[in-house]
Amino acid sequence: MEVVNCRSCGRLFNYISGYQICSDCKKKIEEKFEVVKQYLRDHPDATMKDVVEDNDVTRRQVEIWIREERISFSSEVGSEIGCERCKKPIRSGKYCSRCRDIMTNTLNGFYREEQKEKMKGSSNGKMRFLE
């Protein structure tokens, strides 16, 4: 545990993990989150601009909630946030469905190749050590 300054208010606090903000600022952010969440329920066609202006919250904070998949917009156009890989508009998360599928298939391919290599090495009857 280390003592750091809160990035929001500047107060000293015991930092354990996560964002470097104190518990009071975290509480305020969570209260804002509940307000924004209710606003999006009441206004399902709201855009990023609407949310920021009507709820006195920063665009950056809304983007963080979208990336964390805590909130999503009803359409890709309203969110004004893009896939981190191809920049295509998305409603929630970090990647569009196409890029997410590509990355999943790539990772699965690496895993299958690794399994094939392990199987090849163990089939010759000699003792092998895994790294």
C-alpha cells in the first residue's frame, strides 16, 4: 500500500489498486453514474452530447463507462466512440463485434497451434519437459 494524491481532488490517500482516486471522489463518480444510467433509461435515443450537457459530466467519464461496458447507447451513432482497432462506431466496450471475432479467432489459433506442438513433442516416446 502506498500513499498518493487523488487525481481528482489532490487529497492524500492510501492507494491499493485501480484508479488513483480517493473514496470520496469514487463515491461522487458512482452517484453521477447512477444519474447518467437513469437518464439513459428515460432518454433511450440520447447522444453523447446530450448526456454530457444534461448531466454535468465529462465526455471522458462517459467514455470510461462505455469502455467498461457499464453503459451503452441505443445506436452506434449516438455514442460517438469508436472501436479501438478499426475506429468503427460502437455502442459499448472497446471493440466492434467484427474486430472482437477476429481477435478471438487469432487467439484460438495460437492456442490450437500450441496444443499441436505439445502433442507432437510428446508422441515420440521420450521424456519431454514443458516450459
